[in-house]
Amino acid sequence: MGYINESIIYNIYPLGFCGAPRDNDGKLVYRLDKIYDCIEHLKKMSVNVLVFNPLFESSRHGYDTIDYRKVDCRLGDNNSFKKICNTLHENGIKVILDGVFNHVGRDFFAFKDVQQNLGNSRYCNWFQNLNFGGRSPKGDPFWYEGWAGHYDLVKLNLQNDEVVNYLLDSVKFWIDEFDIDGLRLDAADCIDLEFFRKLRNVCKSEKPDFWLYGEITHGDYNRWANDNLLDSVTNYECYKGIYSSHNDHNYFEIAHSLNRQFGNGGIYRNIYTYNFVDNHDVNRIASDLKDKNHLENVYTLMYTMPGVPSIYYGSEYGIEGKRTQFSDYELRPCLDLNNVENANYDLLNHIIKLGKVRLALDALKYGNFDNVNIMNEKLVYKRFTDNQTVFIAFNLTNHDEKIGIDTGCNAKLTDVLNDNEVIDVNGYCELSLKPYSSRILVVNDGSFKVNFDDKCEVKTVTANAPRKKEKKVEKLKKVQRGRYRHFKGTEYEVLGVSTHSETGEKLVIYMSVDGKETLWARPYDMFTDVVEHNGKKINRFTLLS
């Protein structure tokens, strides 16, 4: 089944994670090199696969591709990313890239040629439903199909052999240049299945264990994930079921989905699904949960259900973020993963444990699934192979509970999630569960244990501890028109500098760029000031462009 059964995935949205300008300014900055500082953090969580959302040259957010064969200058260049991939591989971490093949940006070379040469362009047939019988919503003297009504995303014609060959050659370039190990297929439900057939043949001939998974939000997963097309899909059904069953205190919902998908006769037993509780398109799980005490159970569920678990960067610390009416930027923040504000270290330590447990238990990586006992606020299911049986139990209430399990054996259960506690059982037993807790119980003779070493402690600095010499931060010398980032991450457009008509005070006039177009006037000295944030002195506002 390839490397994926032995994997724990970490997912990064590079442009947000690195704090890149929202609009491509054409300036080469090696922001993605910050990955080097994250490797030990990833290894501590037993992460061995890193998924990068789009990182090739684009106009804005990555999904509006300009050049499939050039790393976005806001992140670095091809050589710098090649070195990153080499270092990740040396540390036992595989690399999966985001394959955006349904659409391109308006600055893509072939579309620019159509804009310039109109009907004489040799690329007219590269784009879906392009015709010269009307004007586009963007003002072009021709019509074309935009993805889901977004006309900054120009839909490619994947019936055109030239387009297909261009994209497949790009993938071969990624494999040859960066030695990547897999692809996430963006908007997979919109893409011609024949393209996936060709993509599979190319990728598997280059690397037999190359892993392909599609972004699918609905429908029958078997249509895309089978022996002829993709290996897997995003499991949106269980994503919803996981947070919803906790919010509604109704474990029947997720138990039904798991049984429907993976139980005896389950319709997706042959698919090793990509499992997640949040990503760059949906609210952070800590924001979706009504009770954050359920965070640990949520991750226990994701790590122990069939399929491969994936963590979205920063969510291991319980950070929050919600989509707004105007954008998804709140879901894609710039983060220093070694210094996260208001970090939930209990959750991180729980996830570190889960990583070690998952990789230690074949039943979790390869086993079948059966529900054992389902109640509104308590749940037990089991994962099992011929050689190992593991029971997973949950209590989502705020008080101690007991739940019965028919183990079918006379043996011992070792709770590898809770200090390797050993429980004697003879057939039916009643398990005690603490509030908001879970157990992972391995059937054995009493000798089985999982060893845990490092815990992630909150770093403290004592008065006698050596401190790094702080780099002196200079105040902004001059405020000019352009885009600035506030030290808390929000971006603004400075319109100019003015003088208060009554007091004579110098003011900076600026506006938000989140779509709300709120206008601000603040004292010049405040705008250029240096502030302290997370123990460091930084500029209140930094010029981006």
C-alpha cells in the first residue's frame, strides 16, 4: 500500500505561513527557508510527510498560477526549494505538492497571449469555453469559463492534448527537480477523469509509491479513488462528522459515518482516506468546537480511524481562525511554529503522544474497523488485524463515566495513551473514563508498552539565563504610500500623510484591505513607533510594497 500507511501528515499553506505579500511584488525573498527551523518540531510530532499548498509563481494566493515551473519569488527560487526538499528527505520527511490543474491565473503565459493576439493566438483552445461572442466580467473582448464563477481563475481545457502534455511535463519536472513523493489534486471533482488516468501513469512510472489524493467535498469517493485514477481523497464526510458529533453530543453521527465507510461491507474499505479536522479552506477546529475541552478527543479520533491523519499548521497548538465574508486569510496566518502565542501545550503533548502511538500500532495503520458500543456521549470502536486488536474509547462529558466493552478475550488491555495502564479483562468489562478523555487499549499479555520520551514544555527564561543579544529595531524614518503590515498581521494601504486642521498634528491616512474599506487616521509618531510583542521589539507597521 506504499508509504502512506506508515505516515503522519503535516499541511502548510506556504504564502500565509511565510507572511508573503498578498499580491506578488516580484521581489525574490527566501521566506520558505523558515522550514528549516520547523523540522525538529515536525519530528517531535512523528510527522514524516509534509504537504505544501501552492508554491509556484502566482499573482496572489497560489491557486492563480503564472508559471508551473518556477517557485514563487515571494517564497524563494527553485534551487532554494530543492535544498529544502533534500533536507526534509534527509530527515525522513516526504514531500507532497499541491497540483492545481483545473485553472490558472490571468497572468499565465498562454492566457496573456490570448489577450494580446485574440483570435490569432495559438492558445485559444487551451481554455474552457473561450469564445469571442461577448465580453468577460473582467473586461476582455472575449468570454471564458472561470472556476466556480471566479474569473481570476481561468479554467483550462483538459481535452486539449497540448495542455495535458504541458501539465504532465510540469509534474515530471517537479519529480526530477525536487524529488517529490506525491500530489494533492486541487478541485479534483471538476477535472476530467481521463486526465487523472494519464497523470497516474506518468507518476507511477516515475515513482511506484507516488501518492495521489484529490480534493473532493462530496460524492462517491470510489469515482476518483480506484486502481485506475487516484489513490485517495479528502474525507470531508468524516471531517464534518468529527466536529459535529462533539458539538451536538451525538457520537452516533461519526459512528455511522465510520461504519458506512470502513465497517463490515463499508463502501470505502479499499480507500486509505486523507483525514483532517481543518485545512486552509475551513475554520480552524478550535474555532468550530463549542467546547475546546473536546480538542484532545477530536485528535484521538482522527489518529485512530482508518486512513492517514493530517495536521494543519498551527492547529496542534489549538490556534483559532474563521473564514470571513471577504476572505480566507484568517485561516492562513504567518506563524513561528516554535513561538506560538497562547499555545495550548497540553494539546501539543497529546498530539505528540498520538503520533508515537499510531506509528507503534499496526492495527491503527492497517487494521479493519468495527463499532463496539455507541452512546450519545460515549463511544467505543476497535481496530484489528490478525495479530493485533485495539479498542478506542471516548467520553465527551464533563464528568467521570463508565462504558461497557465486550472484549471477547481473557487477557490484558494496555492503555498506551494513559501511562501504559494495564487492565485485566475476562470477556465483558466496564471501563472508567475521565471527563473529556479517551483511551487507546491494546489487547496483549501485559508486556506491551509504548515508550514516550520528549514532552514539549513551555520555554521560560530565568533572570540568570543567557539571553540572545537583541537586534536593535529602528523606528520607521518615513511613511510613504504603499501597503503595510501591522505587527498583529493585518495589512493596510497607506493613502498619504496629512495635517490636522485644528491641532496641526501630523497624521497617517490609511485604509484596511480586507474588503471593508475602513478609513483610519492615526498620529504619525504612533504609526512609526516600535512596540514589544511576544517579548521582542518590532515595528508597529512594516512597509511591504
